[in-house]
Amino acid sequence: MTSVASAAFPKITYMRPLGVVRGQEATVTLHGSALGDATQVLTDLPGIEILEVTPVDEKSVTVKLKTEETLSPGLYPIRLVTKSGITNLRLLGVGTMPIVNEQEPNNSFEEPQIIEMDRTIEGNIDREDVDCFKVQLEAGQKLTVEIEAIRLVQELRNRNIFDPAIAILDADRFEVAVSDDSSLLQQDSLCSFTPEEAGEYTITVRESSFLGASNVCGYRLHVGSFPRPVTVIPSGGVQGQVLQAKLIDIDGSVTDSSVQLPSEPVAQWPVVTQDDRGVSPSPNWIRVSNAPIVTETEPNEGRTEASPAEFPALLCGVIEEGDQYDWYSFECKKGDRMRVQLHARKTLRSPLDGVIHVFDPDGKVLKGSDDIGPNPDGLVDIDIAKDGLHYVRVYDHLRRGSPNHNYVIELSRREPSLGLSLKELRRDEAMVVPVPVGGHGAMVLTAQRSQFNEAFEAMVKGLPEGVTATTFPMPAGRVEIPVVLHATKEAPLGGALFEVTAVGKVGDKEILGDFNQHHKMVLGQNRREMFGYETEKAALAVCEAMPFEVELVQPKTPILRRGSKDLIVRIKRDEGFDGTVSFRTLYNPPGVGVNNSKRIDKGKSEVAIPITANGNAAIGAWPMVMQVSYGTNRGTATMSTAPIMLDVEEPVFDYSFPKSAAEQGMSTTLAVGMSKRRDIEGDIKVRLVGIPNGVTCDEPQKKVSLDSEAVQFELKVAKDAKPGTHKTMVLQTLITRDGETMVQTDGTGEIRIDKPLPVKKDPPAEKKEATKPKPKPAAKPLSRLEQLRQQKESK
């Protein structure tokens, strides 16, 4: 099995212009690195036609494109394809108004750039920069300003993040409208003002912390009288129907609208508004379901006034007052497994910080939810314990309300489900798959399971000409499995978007898996995501063949639990290539560890990569794929090998180690009991390793059979061996078959080394000591009276 190396990683840092006018041709220049061999642009959404791709140098590429006249305004993902890979995803703005470029100097209120209404301004904020634009308004003429800034950046290292702040100032420099963040646009800004008198008004744009950077902190500022709804009521609809909705504009005005909904359920459906004043620069968002819609009926602020609903259903309402509660009632039966999910801030971009509670027929709280991890909207899974009318209540956690605090509560049956995505192989970067001509590229498919723990089959559809996929069943309970793509030598160079699906079963019920890939676009402090984007297809690029072939050799024998093995990798170099090639696993079977530091150095063609299996390694046949990296003039190229299948089997023997002991300078026998766990073919030897310093064994390796009940080793202890208890001895079982050796490792054995006891000697004879005369008692001291008497007598 051979493969050819894959691709380096080109990158887009920024683009100019940042957007285009729909229905027109435009030329966009993409700036970045490793772009000199660019050939193609991939567009994830329809409506953009790529006319021409022209590399300028390694750092820039021009792209000529055209957009459809009916294309909805908003942000559209694009990726540049090179002969060596695919760039990161970037978002291209599409609008309806003429584009005007910022012109310096415009950094002061006294020297603003004068612009006309209904224009999109493209500019850039440098450090401590404030851009000023002046417009003329008539009395009663609405001015709305919306900015695309953080949504046009990609920054994963918390540098040069453009968090904008905008304001509208009157002729006396008073702020009449100001915006930093907004509910609808999150960290992008949106504000509006309608003057009572005609006059000149100045719009200011800056970074909220007065940061900025040349070329990186670009923006699109939409200035005009266009409609700008911030809320759609109701905020959900039934698939295939026409939703009769009310649009609440940023200025508080309400208009009626008919919205044609898609034929399939959509978690977040865009609604673009157009009238005689123009088109909203970006969409509003609603939820589309196959369940009926229930809109709240006031009053419904208590359990006895709950709006009647069905199960399943979408409950649509608004928290208009800060102290308001909205209640709904619905019939359930004992045993119903239901999910109650709030959609507000994340899906609808509502200002509502909602809290939900579910009540039983007696009014007892069964469960409640505020946030779920990073998701600011609550979710409750509950098993209904008895028949009867149940209730759900929603309110704002901050006790705020307005006509814009809209929500949808989705009542659904909790069913088994399966979601699919791709594992990041470079931190925080969404996986794309470079596939070299004549070789292989690989990805790791990840599963998000809910009430579904069975095995399933993955499927890949929509691959380009000459590319095929090798998939493997995802075992029950597992969440990762590799997928390997192969391009023939005749496959044309180019990129493609392809579908990934899956199918499994719970009993007789078929479970389908849907694919969704999350792209981290902007990360702030502590890697907190500030902006992300979702795509429904994976991306690959068929790249130029690389200068060597690589083979991960298929082992002839399994790896045993508690065992180890070497995987052999060989390369065949093309003439002129003599670089270093490094290896690491794309995916490890459960319980299998791999030494990922091995490489083939200059002038070499083979390397052995050690792997181990712990005592709980998953039994069975598992795919293994190696990533292969080497240097090129555009950076590091990374590819994959063709897959092999690694068999993981049970150990052959169990061992019982005795506690042995010996004195320095002596010998001892280590007898290890052994019992067969299963049959296996091959020559079997047992080797004793880990013998302490100062202990030797003349025959540390013994031949045994499957029927052996013990294996013995004669140990010699040196006179200067370190005394104490040594727990280092290990047995390796070596089973040789088909020219390969399977190794099973068990331990640890224990030996205690003692110092010799001292030699006993007879005690010396006791000597009798001569009897000593008793000392005379000391003379009794004379009293003073006696002393005087004796002195008198001596005279």
C-alpha cells in the first residue's frame, strides 16, 4: 500500500475589497501566504460565480467574480484552492448599495469624509484611529448605520481583533445614537436616528478599545434609510408554508411581511427585508420546524392562564415587560420522553436571557434551565412520570423586557440522533483534506451521539473525478474513526466540497447522521470564541504529487493487550529529494499508544515506530493511518499513508510472581507461575528483564509451551548488590510467527536483597574478682562542743 505526500497549508490573512455589490462583476485581492500556486476558489453557498483566479506572487491572488442579481445580502464563505492545499475559510460581504472607499484624512469631527446616503463605506481602523463621515439629512429622514467588522476578521491568537463602536453626532457634537455591541449582530454595531430638523450629521467609527491595525481591521459600514428589522414575530414557522410575520424595525415601527419558508426544517433560517427604501444589509433569523406553531395569547402570566399548546410544537412569544412570565400548557402521557429547548439569544439573536421551567400537573417544578455551557439558551430533557396537563414557564433572567425580547420554545420528543463533524488536527483550525495525486489524504470523523450508542456506517458523497473514499464502521460507543481519501494519478488538480453522512439503527429504526463543521473565526482572551461560522460540507483539494512514496507496512501479527509492537514505515524517494520525513498517527485505536517522535532522516528510507496496548485496549481490528510531514519551499507539507488494519487481541498468559529473597553473595530461584488464557500459534519464549543492579541471570530467556505452568530463573546476587526490596523485574512473553514477534509484558516481580547475618561467637569466660575488704566507716564529724572540750584537755 503506497501513498504520495500531501499539501502545505496556504492561508488568507485579509482581502480587499471586503465585499461586492450583487449583480455586478468585481475583482477581489486575497492576501496571505503560500498563495503562489492558487488555481480555484470554492464557494460554500450558491450565487457567486468565479470568473478568474490569478496568482500575483506568494502573498497575493486576484479573483474576478460575479454575483447573482437576486442574491440575498449578507456574508458568504469562500476558500482559495492552491496546488498544495486549501486556505482557511473567509467571509465575503455582498450588498446592494454602491461601495465608497474611506479617504484619509477623516480622523476628526472638523475634517470628516462627506458621503451620500445609501452607501457602503469600506475602510480600515489603525491604532487609535477614529474615522468620521458626514451626511446631510432632511427632517424625518431615517439614518441607520450597520457595520460588518468582527465578522470579517479571522484571528485565532487574540491579536488585532476589531470590536467596533459607532456613533451618530449632531452638528453640536452631541451623540444622538451610539452602539458598541448589538443583540442582532452580537459584537458588531447597529444604531439609528431620525432627526426632527434637517442638518448635517457625523458618523464615527472606531475600535472599542482604541486598538486597530493596518490592513487587518477592515470594515464595511452600511449607511442609509434601508429597513432594519431587529425582530421577527413570530420567530418560528412550519416548513413549506408562508409565514405571516410582523417585522419590528430598529426605530420601533412595525410592518407586516409574508415569508416563504423552506421545504425542510432549518435550525436558523435567514429572513431578508426589502421595501421602497432599500434592502436590509444582513438577515434576521428564525427557526423552521415540522411541528405546528403556537403563538402566546395574553394574558398568560400564571399557570391558570397558560396558553394552550400541543406536544410537539413551537411556542412563539415575547417578554415585553421585565417582571413578565409567559406560561404554556400541554398534554403529556406517562412515559413520554420530551425535550424542551429555548431559542432566543443564540438562534434568533434576541436580547432575551431566558430561563425555562417545566411543571407537572400539580404545579410542582420538574426541571429548569438557564444556560447550557457556552449556549446562552436553556434546554431541559425530561421523562414524563404521569398523564396530565404539564406546563412550561419562561422569563428573562435579568428581569428585562421589550417588544424585541422574542423567543421560541421547542417542544419535541426526545429521539435518538447522530451528528457528524471533523476533528481539528491543527488547534482551532477547521479540518480540510489535501489529497495528492496518486496518494492519500485523511480526516477523523467525530460523532455527537444522543440516545444512540450503536455502531454505524459513514458515507462520503460528491467526491470529484478520480477521488475515492475508504470508510470504516464506527463501533458502538465510540466517537472517532478515520476516513481516507485516495486520488488516482489521473485525477485533475482542484478543490471540491463533499457530503459526509452516516446511517445506523436502534432496533428497527434507522438513524441518519447529518454533517456540520464549525469554523472558529475569532478567538479572544483564554481562547474564548467571539465569532464562528457553520458549514454543511467538508472540503478537499487534489494537490500535486509529492517527491516520495510512503508505505505503512501491514503487520502480519496482532498486538496483544499489555503488549508492544513496532510498525514499519518505508519511503521511496524521488530523485533529488533527500529531506527529513516525520510521522505521527492520525488516529489511535482505543487503548493503543504510539511514539509520535519518529522520523526518517536524510539518506534513510525506513523507520520502526513503537506502539503499545494497555490492559484495556479495545479488542478487534482497527484502522491506523499515519500523517507524514516534510519541508517544502512553501512550508511544511502534511500527507497521510494508506490505512492498515491493526488487530488487538487478548494476552496469552497470566503470571503470578512470588516474593523472592536472597542474601548478598548468594543465589536464589525465581519460580513464576503461569496459566494459559487462550491458544495461539507460534514459538513462545519468556524473557526476564528489569533485573536489579548486582543481580545476574545466566539464562534470562526460556522456551515455554502453552501447557507450561511455571517458568524458573536462577538468580545470582553479588556481594556488593544494593540491599533492599526491588520491584523492577518484568516478564516479556515473545511469540514468533510469520517472521514477526508479538510481545506481551507483565510485572512487576519483587526480590529482597539482605545483608548476611554476622557469625555467632562463644562469649568469653567470666573472671572472678578478688574479694575486697570492706572499707572502714568514715569518722563521725565532731560537734563544736566536742572540739572545744578536746582543745581544753590538750592544754
